[in-house]
Amino acid sequence: MNHGKGHHSPSPTVLLRISDGSCQMHRAFSDFSQAICAAEAYAGAGFVVAMISATGRFLMRLQPRWQSIAV
């Protein structure tokens, strides 16, 4: 393994903070696109999702998206 200055680590970890208003859980992803897909899925299921970088910087918030059912 190359640990020299030219070595680049994989994408930094993205943390999802997922909440339904009463409890909160966290999931970490090393792949940004996977984190986005998961965040959208949680928001689609009715959760509020905050995306936070590995350095602690707030990236974005997704509000719950309730899917309406046609009658």
C-alpha cells in the first residue's frame, strides 16, 4: 500500500442523521452517491434526513416526502 503524499484515500465518509421526530439513528457511507440514494429513500419513507460530512460540516437536509396514494 502506498502511504506517500501522492496517495488519495477513498471518498470521505458522509454521515446521515435520520429522525422521525421521536428517535434518531445514524448511518455512515464512504460513497457519496450511495449516501444520496439512502437519504432520498429515508425521506421517501417519511424521515427527516441531515447529511453531514466527515469533518462535521452540514451538507443538506431532506424533508419527509409522503407519497400520496390515488383513490
